[in-house]
Amino acid sequence: MTFSTFLFCDPISPERLHWFAETLMAVPAENALPGNTTVFLTGDALFSLVDAKTRDTWRTLADRPGMEIIADGDELQLHGLLDLIVTDGSWVAVSGSQRHNPFWNSLVSTLATGWNGTQRAAFLLCDGPYMNRITVYMTRFLRSVQAAGLHPELYSYLDGVHTLHNGQRPSEFENIGRSIADISASAVQAGKDPWFAACSRCATARGYYQMNPGTGFCEPASAIDEIVIRPLKEILSRFSGHHPIISHACGGIVADKGAGMTIPRLVVFITHPPYCLEWTFGGLSLALAAAMDGIPTTVIFIEEGVYALVGNHVVPPKDKVFNVQEMIAVTIDINDLEYLVYDPSLRSRGIECSPDFSPIARIQNKDLARLLWIPEQERAATRMIFF
């Protein structure tokens, strides 16, 4: 039996839903392991349930044996979609109804079933507070983790480290800093020690980790006490454990046979263009650090992420941005790190990879299906994170 769980909070493009569905359907019947696949949708991902470009694909997926699609009822109501889904979406399970638990409780329960015996659950936070609702979802998840009797863990990365800032006083938003402090205090009181950490590189870049002239050491600055600034290596050491780690767009596949006996594999999907945002560099940095720490890691360039491999990137002398192609080129032979590029994303854009990246294998739906849904005999779990 396998348990596959996905969470999407951001908008889901037709391209993503198409390859997700095509890959799942490409699993050969003789190789597919019996199991359950549950997709949880909240936030802007809910619009894909009513959008004409995507809703029929969801309906097709919902007809697959063992597939369940669960929508966040509170967020459906907030976005004005509840009536549309209730009227025309009998194939969608709406959380909060008489037959279903609250959304985040249901997610934690499903994760705990798949990761049988887990003592903790974590959220990898890459988005900052107040510009979006991802941080609100993070607090709801961690509260549900605590309510389930598990140890809550938070890994702040990229803009997620802005949750560190003390003195937060939003006028029209949940106070994220105060919520983290409350969750931490409640967990300690219940005997469920929290483990809240922020990446030191990201925190330093954003001014939360500064040199103290008096001591000569770097120290947290303008930061709440509940989140400890740690090297990324320490955060990634948690990825070796047998517990669920979710993010704003993520997935996890766990096989009950031999679960917890091996280090879960990490699959990082690079889905953004390489430079205007930090997603590509952040995803590659996390993947590289994980592989260097002995975690089997696969990086898949897909959707807009394929542009990282196109052309010859030349960084102007006065621009301090990291050359993504150089980063890929010098790490292509590292043990436990594999680079792949999704060929349909290249073909749909009419582009080709630079000849310098010819060693990177081009994969089709059947290859992606084999990688994700047909686990190796010795590999009991796979984590998936979208950057």
C-alpha cells in the first residue's frame, strides 16, 4: 500500500495539472502499487476547480480508483466559490461539511496515516507574511499538528525568514509572529517541543543575523525568540527523518513496506524562470545542500523552470546575481544529485536546452511516472517540493 498526498495553495496552471494527470495516468497497470492519492487544495489553487481550462482534468482524476480531491471549505467561502462547488462539484470533498473534518485537521490526519508512527510534522515556509496567505496556512497547519498530539516543526527559508521579525503589528492580517509564539508556548506546555528554525543565509541577507561589534560574533537582530537561526545543513538534517514535511506546493509518497528504514528521497521541481525571483536559486541551493548531506536528491526542470537551461547566461559585471547555469554546470557530477528536464515543457515552448547541458536527461511522462509513483524496492518515501 502506498499513500500519496499533495497540497497546492498557489494558482495551478493548466500545464501543471496536465502533466500531473498525464504522469499519474502513465503508470503501467502492472507496476502500479495499490494505494490512495489525496490532493488537498486551498487558497488560489481552488480556482482551478471551476476554471474551464482545468476543471475537466480534475474531474477525470477524481474518477480514478483511490483518488480523492479535498477542497478547503473556509477558503472556498472566502473566494466566493462554495456555491459553485457544492452545485457542480460532487466529485470534490469539501472540508468542514457534515461528512468531513476541517481542512487542516484532515490533512494532518492523512499525513499521519501515511507516515505511520511519525512523532512530528513540519512546514517548509518560503513566503513572507502579509504579502500572501501562505503564512496563515502555515499557522493553521501547525495548530492542527499540535492538536493531533505531534511535535510541530517550522523551517523558514527564502522570504519565509521574515516571520522572524519582532514587533509585528498588522492592521488587517493575522499576526504571524504572535501566532508562532502562541503555537510554541502551547506546544511546550503540552510536552510537544517545537523545532522552529530559519536558514542563516537567508536571514543574514535580510538583516536578521548581524555582526555584534562588541562580541565579534553574528547574532540574531530584531528577531523573535521562538525561531532559531540555523545553517541550512541543520534544517536539512531533519529531512532524513520519518515525518511529513509540507510546503505551499508539495507532495509526498510513502510506501508502508519498509517505511522509516531509509532516508526519504527529495524531488525538487524548478518551475520558475531563473532570475527575477529567488525561487530557482533557492530550490537549487536546497537541493545541492541536501545531496551534500547524503539525501538522494533529484532536480526536475519543468514548466517555466526549463528556461534555466536555455541559451548562454552571462551575468553583467556590476550585477551580483548568481549565474544559475554555472551553478548547475559545476554540480552536475555530485553524488546523490541528479538533474532532469521535462521534455514536454521544452517542446510546448519551442525551445531547446543549451548544448552545454546535453548530459541532463530529457524525460517524458512515463519517465516521470516511474520516478514518482513506482518507488524503488529500497526507497520507502519520496518528498516533493515545488520552487
